[in-house]
Amino acid sequence: IGLLRNNRRNILTMLSLTIKEVSLALRKGSVSPTELCKKCLNRIKKTQHLNAFITVTDELALKQAQEAETRLLQGIIITCIDEFTYITTRRISKQHVPPGYYTPPFNATVVQKLLDQGAVLVGKTNMDEFAMGAGSTDGAFGPVRNPWGYAAPYRENTGLNPDSDWVVTGGSSGGSAASVASLTSYLALGSDTGGSTRNPGSLCGVVSLKPTYGLLSRHGLIPLVNSMDVPGIITRSVGDAALVLDVLQGVDVKDSTTIPAPSLSTQLPEDFDVRNLCVGIPNEYHAPGLSEETVEQWSRVADMFERAGARVEQVSLPHTQYSIVCYHVLCCAEVASNMARFDGLEYGHRSEIDSSTETMYATSRHEGFNDVVRGRILSGNYFLLKQNYEHYFLKAQKVRRLIADDFKHVFNSGVDVLLTPTTLADAARYSDFTQEDNRTRSQQDDVFTQSVNMAGLPAVSVPTALSRRGLPIGLQLIAPALQDKRLLSVAQWIEQRVGFPSISEFEQPSDQWQKTKKKHTV
Amino acid sequence: RNKIALLVPLAVICRDSPQQLVGVVGLEIHAQIRSNTKLFSASAVRFSSPPNSLVSFFDASLPGTLPVLNKRCVEAAVMTGLALNCTINQKSLFDRKHYFYADLPAGYQITQQRRPIAVDGVLNYSLMGGKKKKNQVVRKSARITQIQLEQDSGKSLHDDLQSQTLIDLNRAGVGLMELVMEPDMSCGEEAAAAVRELQLILQALGTCEGNMSEGQLRVDANVSVHRPGQPFGVRAEVKNINSARNLARAIDYEIQRQIQVLESGGTVQNETRAYDSKTGIFFLCSRFMPDQAVVVQEIRDRLPELPHVTRDRLVHAYNILPEHSFTLVNEDGLVEYFEAVMKQTRMNARKVIGWVTNELLGQLKQQDGSVGQSPISPSALAELLELQETGQISSSGAKQVFQEMWRSPGKTARLIVQEKDLGLVSDTEQLHGICQRIVDSHPEEVNAIRKGNKKVLNKLMGLVQKETKGRADPVLVQAILQDKTS
């Protein structure tokens, strides 16, 4: 048993490394890509209760792992949410798979870029349906569970039973965050339209980057809001995020909204000097519902900056109060348009009822979309009606401009980055989270994240500490457009100083926990 | 009673009387852009391909695909806009026009309603015929509101037998230029003439092949009637016309129908198919046209000679009539043919026009051929015309030779003249002899001529021609006979 535990410990250590570290190990030969892949696949099986995966592409992954080349991300295990297109030939069937599950015939550009660098994709992760939600609870494959809810700190601090009192991951890219947090992959791609990568990143205690709009190609990312969507990068260290950003950024002819990367790839400075840095703290981000502990962390890090010689200032983003409503109008309008293609005709679910084309459309769409999606489509249609267009849609566009200008003014006045919370609090229990509907939750939980999307700016969430409930708390940094590298440099500075623990320190394999459970019940 | 009697004739004669209902016609034209690939995707643009063989992921609206604008289509629209005297918008926007239909995979069409690429142009066209002379060229114009780029839809084939609809997406996403015109026309003839001129312009530019029967140019007409000075009446839409002539017919029929409805006390119903168009969302921006000013000027410099310019040039260079230039420009390749002939002959241009438009075009039309298929090359024809011009054959002889040249391509005019012995007899001595014989053997006729009846000379000429088998130079013969009978 001692040996077994040691072995498990070694595996866990390996799985909890950063990309840089495990790359080294792979190159040295301490572990082969195939071995690593098998270990991850095993871990996926062991963490099945988290429901983080929709599809596990084990055969494809093992094949990829067998390719013996020396590329940048050779052998690195990655995942991505189901919102990215990826050619899969087989999938593990789930109980409640909706009929007409669509398998794309092409790979998303960002996925392809990672594969081209030797990465091994082990599966597509779970999420809120069509990326609409802040909990990863409203998907056709069921909700995703936060791995920290199964770790010792949560159990010990709350005395709760993880199986009945499990906590949500946040969303909508919860499966990706859970995958990285539970050590089943080193890198996961999410999508971020209003905070969908940063939100779960914060609640799952991982680094989650939303790059500047246009830096990463959206070809192959099923669109939610074309003018705000970006692929998000989820890793366990800031250095990893920078590495991946280098691989992914750049113009793609297939996506006309991409822009050239601002600079050649540079390593993040090991020792970033914050003495020339000006950190802004937006007044308006002291939002209602913000937990005490999050405020504590916010102050803690702000103080860290000040003590190290940085200038920390209060700033104002005066139109913040309008941003969530503005976001909602624009989001619903674009959703209504983007979802028009899902009619059951060319692909996807098609209803059995076909008495007329119109009926078939209506029933296919009714059956194929959940409440949340349908709600947003109907709202969007309402905002786009001729008589409403000016009052809602055009007005929201104008307000969006004001919100973007708020950021511009602040950054032009000498502020380098903004420091804010990412979420209101640590992760909620599923039973508490579902007390409110998806829309209400989204409105509440997107409050710190969505204005960033409206302005197209880069932002990153960095885990700083565990809460009293033993769950992660993260803070967000926001930078001017195209300053992604500078943003990450500052984020790394925080990471180096906050000492956020690795989940592997508390890890108990679920079967181990089963034994413990038995002990309690006796 | 007298007053009434007077009024009736007036109403009939004076066509512009304010009581008279007149037609109002505005055209909406969709022109398929002549390009290798579609407007927003790299699928090929080809006709008559197997169904669904030219469909990319984007055309099928697979989620995750994004539109990539085709530069050639933008250039085509700019060229067309410039040729139609439009203002080119430095920055134009694309919108999504939403409606659910099986041949529209994305549930919306990408179009440019709000801020199109070109606005405020004018189409100048001409009609043959006026109030007095039928062949007079009447110049007209119709204003162009805007030209917008947009996607074509796929095709639906309804199979009522099996209660199903088959969808072919080959056409989905092909680039179109929609030309929206002001209701500046008043009848079918004007509309047809305008469409024909537009076809010529688009073909000269190379931006659209303009074939109505193949769907490359689709014309919808909005037709209403009103009394001049009063507001426009209710519009009815006339669609799916496959030729300019049918367009004219359909429009005139609709005008007449509406007039009858109104005159019998009824009201015209709006019979346009109305779909709910949510005005849509803009998502592309001027990023595609970074150096707009440069691009536009460059395109302006590259514009080929437009039809009306060609016509004017021909009239001035060759001193031909405007209606001649119309015929030349209307026929593909005929201008080049005509000019090639003119280079190689001394014959007067108007005579050459006669040959080219009557003999040549006549033969071609009989065989439904194009100028390029003519078995007689410009040089060959020029040779024939030279023979006539230099008096070696008569004009009727030349026509015979032409027919023979058509039947036996490769045989030169000279050869045929020899073979058929059509050369004019110009030998004066020989002619004198023949004429003398005729004069001597017809004393009564000679007397009649001397007495003043000049027409009898023709009879004598006919006899001479009979003698010479029609090969006598008629001019000479006449002169000799006149001399001998004076």
C-alpha cells in the first residue's frame, strides 16, 4: 500500500506540473508521451463524477501521443470545450445524448495550431449549452462539478458531503476549468464572451486568460456574440498561459476579425519590476453581493503592490452600472441572429414532425434548444424588431462605446493595469446556485467580467487563496488592448507571491474518499 | 352637349392630359457577379454542376465558419458603380437580413441595405422611335438609388409527388449586385431598353454575363399607375421574367390591368410577397477597404470603353447614323468586325454598314450564329467590297458572290467571280457593239425615247443585260444607250 501510495503520489506530481515542467520531463525521457497520455486518461476515468467531459477521444489521443517529433507542445495533454469544432470519429455515448449530435468536419484554428505543435487532445469538455450561463449547469450532458468540492479543504472546513453538496465550477466553460483543475490536462481552451473562461477559472483555482479581441482566431469557435467572443486559455500557471498565447495568436485568413500579433514571442520576465507600475482600483467594482473574503483578497494584493513600490490608485469607470444590461441586449440580439442557422435541415437535431417546413423548423428548434437559449433568442428577436431596434439595439451599441471609452480614459491617464475581483464569491453549492435562474445568475456573476468583452480588452484571472470554505478565490487584471504580455507579466508577479496551493497537495483519489466515507458512516 | 362632344376628342389626342392614368415602373435588378469564387467563401462559381458539389462549410452554414470577403466581387461592384455614375461609399457595411427558408442555410442573407457600396447613380439608355420618326434615337435616363453586394440563395426544387423539397446549395453564397432603381420609367418598352443597355454595360465591364434566361440577370419590376402630379398608386411586383421582351410585355399588361381596375372603380391590391425583415446586425467593417480612395481611382482608370462611348465614337469616326451604331454595339463582336472591314476597303462606311447589318447579320440570324462563327472573315468581305467598289462586279453580282462565299468558306471572292463568270463587262468596244445591235433592232423604241419617253430606255437596257447575261456595267450601258438614242 505504501508503494501504491507513492506511485499515485508520483503520478499526481507529474500531472500537476506546469507545461514547461512536463515538457522538460518529456524531452528528458522521464516519461513518454504515450505513458503520460494513458495516465491522463486514467485520471479522467477516476474523476468521472465531475462530469467535465462530453467526449473522451482516447483512441485519437493515443495515436497523437505516438507521434515522435520534437515540437513545442509535444505530448502535452490538452482539452477544449465542445464549442470548438474538432473532427472526432467516435464518442463515448452518454445517457441523455440529444439525437442528431453534430460532429464537425473541420478543426478549429486554435485547436489545429495546438495539434500542429504536438499537443494531444484527450477530449471535449462540458459546458453550459451554447456557452450561455455562469455555472456550467445548463448543458445537455448535465452539470459539471468543481474538483475543489471533493478536496480535503472543502470537506474538512465545511463538514459537508461532496456528493450531495458539491459545488459548481462556474461557467460557461466549466468543464475546461475543471479539467485543468483536476489535473486531467495541462491546458484547456474555453470561450469568453462575458467572462465564460475567467469565471470558472476563478472558481476552480486556475489561471484563465481572455486575450485581446482579434488576437486569436475564432474560426471553428461556434459563435455566441461575434463582436465579443474570444477563445480563452486555461492553465495552471501564468507562464504556461504566455507560452500558449504565443502559439495561438496571429492573423488567420479564415477569420477576418483577426489582427497581427503585436510582438515577437518573448518570455515573461522572471522578476518583473512593479516600481514603475500603476495599478488602478475601479470604485464601481465594489459591487453588491461581493463577499467579504473576496474584498480581503483584493485588499491583500493591492497592498502587496503598494509595499513593493507600485502606485495604486482609485479610478472610476462611470458607466459600469449600465454595462450588464447593455451586454445583455447586445448578447441576446447577436445570439438570435447566430442561432438562426440551427434549423435541423443541414445538421444537428431534426424533429420527427415534418407536416410542413415551418413546423419542422419550430419543433426542431424547440426540442434542440434549452430554455436559456430559447429565452435569449426570443429576447434578441424582440430587441431587433423594427420598432425596438433604435431604442434597444442601437442604444446598447452607443452605451457600449461609452463603456469602452471609460477604460480608454483610465488607461490614458497613466494607469497600466486594473485590479478587480473576478467573481462575487467562491463557488456556490449546486443546490444554492440553482435557486436562481440562469439569467439572474449570469447577470449577477458576470458583473466584473463582461465589460472587458465589450471593450475587447485582455484580462486574466489569477487564483490567490482558498476561502474559509476551502474553495478558490481569484482576482482579475485588466490591461489595454494588445498589452497581453504586460498583463501576464503582472499576473505572474502576483502568482509568485500569493502562494496558491496545488490541488495535488490535498488530493485523495475518489476511491480513497469512498473509504473515508465508510469510516464516517460507521 | 357641344362641350361634351368637344371634350372627348381632346382626351384621346392629348396623351399628357391630367386625367389620363400613366404607368410608373421601377426596377430591382439582381446581377450575378462574374467571379471565380463566391462572395464570402472559396467555393467555385460554375453553372450546371452536379447538385451540392460547390458547397463549402461556410456555404452550408456549418457552425464555426466565418465569412471572408472576395476582393474581386468588391471590385466588380465598384466598377459597375463607376460605370453607372454612382458615388462610391468609402466605407460600406454588411447587414444580415433574416428569414427562414430552406435554401438559406444560415437563416439570414448577408446584404448591404443600410450602407451599400455605391449610391446615387444614373443609367442612360436610348429608345428607337419618337413621336415623328420611328427611327429616331430618344435618350432617356433612370436614376439608380443604390448598388449593394449580397449573397445569392440556394435553389429549391419542389417535388409535389413525394411531398418533398430538394435543396441545391451550389448557388448559395454566389455574389450578387442588387441595383435598386427609382421609378423613373413609364412603360414596358422603356424598361426593356434600360435592361438591354445595362446588359451591354455589364458585359463590357466583364462584371456580369447578363444572360436573363440563365438567371445571371434577374429583373423585378414594381408597377403602379397614377395621374401625373398625383401620388403614386399601389405597387404590384412583376417577377421571374426571362427576357427583356417578356419583361416589356408583362409590365405593359400589368399597367393595362391596373388602369382597367381603377377605371372600373376598383382598387389595386398590393401583391408583393412581404417577409418580415429584421434589419439585422452589422458585423463587418471597413477593414476590408483600407486604401479605398486608391482602389477606386485605380478601378476608374481601368474601366473599359462603355457602350455609349463606343456608339458615339463610331458615329463620329465613320459618319454613320446613330441607329447604325446601336445595331453594331448590340451584336457581340460586330463592332470589331465592322472596323476590321473598314480598314481594308475604300467603300463608304454607310454602304459597309448595309453589308454588315443586312447581308452578314441576316445570314447569321438565319443560322442562329454569332459574329465569331461567320465563315466570311473581315478581310474576305473587304476583298469582295473592293471588287464592287472598283467596278469589277455589279452590286447584284456581289450579293451572289457573297452567298457563294458563305456556302464555300475559303473560296475568295475573286475566284468565285471567275468561276461564275460574274465579272462586269466594261470593254467599251464590246458594249458599243451590243448596244448598237439592240438599237438597230428596236427602231420603235428608239423613236419613243427620242420623242421624250425616257422610261423606254430601261427596256433597252434590260435587253442589253440579257445579251450580256447581266454582266454589263449598268452605268456604262446607260451612258452608251443614251448617247445612241439622243
